[in-house]
Amino acid sequence: MNQEVIQSTVVPVIYLLSTVLFIFGIKQLSKVRTARRGNALAAVGMLLAIIGALLELGVVDYRWIAGGMAIGTVIGLLFAIRVQMTSMPEMVALFNGFGGIASALVAASVYWALVVQRSPAGKVYEVLGTDEAITVMLSILIGGITFTGSLIALFKLQGKLKKGQPILLPARHYITFVLLVGSFAFGGLAVAATASDSVVWILALGAGSLILGVLLTIPIGGADMPVVVSLLNSYSGIAASMAGFVIGNPVLIIAGALVGAAGLILTQIMCVAMNRSLLNVLVGGFGVTDGGGGGGGSDEYTSVTSCGPEEAAMILENAESLIIIPGYGLAVAQAQHAVRELADMLKARGTKVTYGIHPVAGRMPGHMNVLLAEADVPYEELLEMDVINPEFKNTDVVLILGANDVVNPAATKDPTSPIAGMPILNAHEARSVFVVKRSLSPGYAGIKNELFEYDNTMMIFGDAKKVLQGLIGEVKDL
Amino acid sequence: MTLGPLLIGIYVFVLASFVGFEMITKVPPTLHTPLMSGANAISGITVVGAIAAATTGAPTVANILGALAIVTATINVVGGFLVTDRMLRMFGKKKKKK
């Protein structure tokens, strides 16, 4: 077959097949039963797309392509094999960043090859065509924002940046706005300039996009990370789409748009779960600025009762039903195996054990589900908020492991609270509540949790894993 | 009416976005993370563009940028699909035990 037929027919058909596989893949990824097959289908789609790309090139010098793919494959493999399930949010954030920067690099490479190298005297919009010139600029802008935004998210998730707290620059909204307008201006100037003059504007655009990524992410608090990570996921898709416009390839446009939509849907789910608008999350600094932290009454705790594992074990032992509410503290303490062990022991004694999962518990969408799945907790025992909430009033014991704001009754009872209106797990309706927590320090909302003062609440202070091991020891001795 | 390549691209983009929204309206929370990381792997499709951007052996700026794009996009693809599979395997194994 000659290269012409390959170009005009074979390659487009391969790309079409790969597109169809992506669509089926994502569709199946959103159902538990078929998710694994969906992922495999999408991977096959990707393989086809790469074969298509190689065929489209024909015979070229493959050394750089092969070298780049080999290096990428090894690094990707190492990441995938070595990453701990507790570090999944960091991993996803980092990969979003890689996707973003790849799109920006493709656009920059196309620009360099066609404009700077080939026709340095011509105007950029004449050489590339206005359409393509604009998409090159957008690709660099979105890719750059995704890259540094993801890196900042990664550092925040690792607790390296002020322990994940929001960082609020003075006049940050103005700085961000000016920089965004400036970046558009740099892009516009680059499009209109002659090729050799445009380099400096492209560099300015690149720098602007990288700084924007940082500025847009630093004011966002650690617990808003589920929103940010899924939003960056959406950006990485849109960046891929833009790269598709640059090289005129519909597979990139479609695959990128699908990812963009998926990320946006998850972002929306996360926002609803916190009763906040996307804008409100992005503006950032929740519970830190504007005196919003005070909410309902004093921040001091007055009547908190605490107990040790022995006392708690005795109550647990006699409980007929137990609901476990995991939060970020469980992930930090890596206590997922310990919680399963305790649950197994209690189940063996006839206690009914279920888990109540708040949609934004943890640091990424579905964080708790992944963590507990790693410890072999059957996913049938993990119940969504709407399903579990009517159960609390008929439940003997609730065990809260490192969760805070998602069980704060102030959200439903105190209309002046900063978290008013946020859907919560109604843990306080249970007969007794144990809260395992390292201290009385507030959660991300920066407010006190009145649940801790309730008569039916007992605090067990300590690291979730150590407390659980203590409980396991006590239950064994009973 | 004749559509230029940019407009055709925009048509495709808009329609594909709708397909995406329609397909994934209801996702069980168990799958939020795998869906995100699987979708993330798909966004590594940029590798197709990157391949076309590093086609000579010469160490030119364009080639180096292209090669870097290949590396980052391939990490995204390989790591993304594998780690998603690792997660989904964890979800799957309970069914067999029952």
C-alpha cells in the first residue's frame, strides 16, 4: 500500500476506531461492573492512536520518538507500580500536570518548527494561519496553567506548602486578573509579530501561564483539593483538545473534550457535596479571610468528654450496629487495614458494620473508597451519604476516624455558620459517637465542631491507626 | 456554507463535550478516583501530536520540545492506565471472595 492511501484512508479509520474505543472506555469506566474493561478498552484505543500517528508519519528518523517513548514508559511504569494507594491524590495531580505540559510543548514545538525555523521573516499569523496561531497560543496558556497548577496541588497534598493551608497574597484577584489579561495580550502580540520578534512574546506568554497556574491554586485550601484535582483533570483534557486544534487531529480534539467533560462533571459533584459554587472554591481562602471563621458562638470547647480505648471497646462490644465514618485523618494515619481488622472482629461478634462515605471526605473524589478497597473492605459496605443518613438514628455507635467538618451539625442547625447548608453525615443522631482525632484543632472550615460537645460524643485523642490498634487489642481481650 | 478546518474542529469539540456530559452523568462514588485517573490517561492522547513533533534526528529546539512532550505524555498514558487498572483490580477482588 502506498503512503497516499495510508494517509487518506487507513490512518483516519484507525483514528476513528480509537475515538470509538475512548468513548466506550469512558462509558464503561463509570459503571462498577465494567470499569476495568473500560480502562482496558481506552488503553487499546490509545495504542491504536499511537500506531496511527506512526503510520501517518511514514518513514522518518524514529530515534527521538523511540527514545522519548521508552523513557516515558519506564517512568510511567515505575510510578504506577510503586505508588501507595494513600498517595493516589498526589499521583493524579502530578499526571494532570504532565498532560498539561505535554500539550503546551507540542504547541511550542509546532510553532518553532514552522515559524522560527522555516520562515523567520514572515508574520506568525500568515505562516500558521490566524486560526492555528490562536490555538497555539491557547494551547500554551492552558497547558502552562495546568502544569504549575497541578504541581502546586501536588505540594499542597504532600503538606509541603504551609501544610496545605491557603496562601493569600494581598490584592491577589487583581494580580491574577492583570496577569490573565496580560497573557492574552502576549499571545495576541505573538500572533501579529514577525516570526523572529514573536519569540519573546511566546516566552512571556509561557511565563505568564506558569505563574497563573501557581496564583490560581495557592489560595485554595487543602480540603478543597477534591474540587481542584478534578478541575485540573478537566483542564488537562481541554489542553489536549487545544493541541488537537494545533495539529488538526480530531482524535485529540474528541478525547480531550471527553476528558474535559468528565473532569467538569466530577468538579460539579464535589461542589454540590460542599454546597459551594465553583467560583467560591476558586476564589479560595475559605474560612480564613473576611472574618468568616467565627460562625456560631465561641471557638473554645467547654464540655468535651474523652475516653481511652478500653471504655470505647466495651461500648463497641455491646453495639448491635456500627457506622464508621472515615476522613482524611484515616489516610494520613494509613489506618485503612487497622479499620478493616477491627470491623472484621466486631462482625464476627455479630455487630452490623457499615461505612458512611461523604463525597468530599479526603483529598480527591472517591479517596476513601480507594483507600478502603485497598484494605479489602467490600464496597457494598461503603454507603453514600443519602443512603446512610436515615440509618443513624437507629444506630448504636458511630466511629469517626479523622473526619471533622463533614459531621459538623452546625451545617444544618446554624444558618450563620460558614458551612451552613453543606450536606453532612448525621452522625450526631446515633446513640453514641466516638471521635478519633489527634486534637481539638479545627478542620478546613476553621470552625469548631459542636458535635464534640454533645452528650453522646466521646473523644478518643490520638493517631487513628494507634487508637484502632488499641481498640483491636481491647476487643480481643474481652 | 463551507466550514473551514477550525470550525469543523469546534463542531467536533462541542459535540464531543456533549457526548462526555451525557455519558457520565451518574458515577458511583466508588469510581470517582478511577474515572478521574482513567480520563487523565486518555488526556495523554497528546502523545499523538508529540510524535509528529519530533521527526528528525537533529537536536533542534523544535525536536527537543517535541521529545519532551513525548516523554511527559507517555508517562501520563502508561502510568495513568496502569494505576487505574491497579485500583480497579482492588475493587474487583471482593466479588470473587464472596
